[in-house]
Amino acid sequence: FIDSYVFNKAEYVRFNSTVGRFVGYTEHGLKNAEAWNSDAGILGQEQAELERFCKPNADI
């Protein structure tokens, strides 16, 4: 599961479920990734999206 965040046609941060963390690609994205990776609630929401959306549709 990949959840990308884009601003002005440029990806600045991405959550990758294989890695289990956010990765920043710009200065702003690095700051967001650091903050979001330290918040268990936000990481839990991303894992919940994996369970809700990907796992039920994996056999399609």
C-alpha cells in the first residue's frame, strides 16, 4: 500500500506499507515524515487503510 502526498505536481511525502513508515522527498516532506512517524495514531490510520482497502481486494 502506497499513500503519496502531492503538492504542485511534486510528491513530497509517501507512506509505504512495506517499510511501515513515511518517507519525505522535500524539505517540507522530511519534516512531515518525521512528525508523522513519531505519531502512533497516524501510523495506525495508514495500517487501517491497508487492512480496509488492500487486503479484501488482494484476490481481485
